[in-house]
Amino acid sequence: MIYEYDARNDKCPLPLVKLRVILKKMTGNDRCILLIADSGSKSDIPKLLDKYEYPYRMTSIENNAIKIQIESR
């Protein structure tokens, strides 16, 4: 399953909280595509993913936003 969450209009800590819920649901070959623009989220979310060893890839997109593709562990 692919989870998609567009959090570009959400402010920290909401994207982090919602991402934690998605990560708990992810199994097997699931993936999550997350879009963020908030500076706090841009800092906190990669730290969370590193801490729990989720493989992910970050890409800059339009309007100073970031796309993060997260694989299940």
C-alpha cells in the first residue's frame, strides 16, 4: 500500500504526529509519500526516520517544499 500525506499546509508538530500514525500502519512493501513545507517538520521528520532506521529519500519540490519517500522497515 502507498500512503500519501500532503502536509504542506500543516504546521509542526501535526505532520510529525500524523506521520507516526502512518508509520505504525506500514508493513511489508508499504511506502509513504510525504510532502512538507514547515521548517520544523523539515528538521524533525528526518531525525525521526533516522532514529527508527526507516529508509527514505528526500527531494526538493516547488515553493520550498520537500517530498519524502519512506519505505517500510
